[in-house]
Amino acid sequence: MRRWLSIPRQTLAALTAGHSWSAGRTWLLVVAAGVLITSLQWFLDGKTVAGTPIRGPEETPDRLAALRFYTLGSAWFSFDEDVRGSLEAGKLADLAVLSADYLTVPLDEIGNIESVLTLLGGEVVYAAGDFAALEN
């Protein structure tokens, strides 16, 4: 198997050393388009778009760690950790309701997950299916 420079290996080493890490910025803005979910699948399965493996399981974060890279990690790097990145009292109500359970669906199906409801600052910005009537 051909090996490429592996950012996840560096990521896992950085986490072990206590460093902060981000996988992206303004992640909720792309949930409705599916970009975040596709990125999470790539982050977790370690394959190129063509399906070629480029890293092994020892270089891959678990699902919760990957999600934290996009949420808390991204908020920290944009100096927004006091207002976004986690669901807590006093923070913006940015969240997405997904079509499937990200933590339990088979890995190869993560890329098929869609947002059915997206809120930014507590306001509905995208709604589909059972939530369609909520969209302004």
C-alpha cells in the first residue's frame, strides 16, 4: 500500500500531547449541503474519494473525536469557544438534527447522512421532511 503524509497521525499525536486541533471552520454552515458529513466519513475511513486507503486504523480518530475536531476544535481556533462548539446554556443554539445516528450507522453510510433540521443562533435555517413546516 502506498503511504502518504498523514495528518491524522499527527493529529492523534497532538491530542495525546494535549494540543488543540480543528478539522474545519463554521462547520454547521455546510451540514445541509452534506460537506461536513462527507468530510467526517473521509476522516473516519481514511480513504480517498476513489476508495483507495491512505492510512490505517491506528491513524484514525474515533467518531466522537472526529466530531469534536469539527465542533469544539473549530470554535477554539476561531476564538468562539465561549459562544459555540458545544450545546451549553449561554451559547448560540447552533445544531443539526440528522437523518441517521452518526455514532451508530455503518462507517460506509456516514456520507449518506443528511441534515433534516439546521439551526444557527437558535433560528431555523434549513428544514426538510417532518421539520419542513419550521423553516421561515
